[in-house]
Amino acid sequence: MNIPLQITIRDVEHSEALEAHIREKATKLDEFFKHIMSCRVVVEVPHKHHQQGKQFNVRIDIGVPGSEIVVNRDHAEDVYVALRDAFDAAKRRLEDYARKNTRRCQKARAKAHNRNRRRHNGN
């Protein structure tokens, strides 16, 4: 993985398996979309509910050219489910970003092409 990855785990038992799972998910995002500049993942237990068990929060901040994509997923009872949901949402957001970016580039190329045609035709 070529992107800088920052992993923060708060109030959750830290394990190598958990960190490896996060790295694997981030690597898949990087393979899917090559223009990621940074990725920060925060896993935490924001509130301690005695009756409901642990509730997890996963936040993913992804730096892309000209923007930042932020995904926040709350209250999955299993940290791996929370991670899966957050990374699935991040992938969908990256797809949306890529689609919008492609349309912008196509419009810019079309404008440049039309400008060049006008100059070439003497208009």
C-alpha cells in the first residue's frame, strides 16, 4: 500500500489481528482507487452502555485530490461488522467521487477541444 495509513484504536482491546484487518481493508481501497493521498481510521467505543454491551464507532477519513471523504459508522455490536460497513461505505463514496471527477474531466476536455477547433477554423 502506497498511501499513508494512520490507525487509532481507543477503548477497544488492541490486537494485531484487528490492526491487520484494518490494513487489509485500506489496501483494498487503495487498489480500487489509486488516487488516495491519505487514510485515517479511528475505532472506538464512544459510550459505555452496561445493558447493551459494547457499541463501536468507526470513522474513516480519506484524502483525495481536492477533497476529503469522511465515513462514520456507529453502533455495530461487533467491531469487524462496524469495520466492514464503514469500508463498504467508503468504497461507495470513492466510486461517487471517481464518477463525478471523470465527468468533470470529460467536460473540461470537450471545452478545450471546442476552443481548439474554433481557433483552427479561424472563428
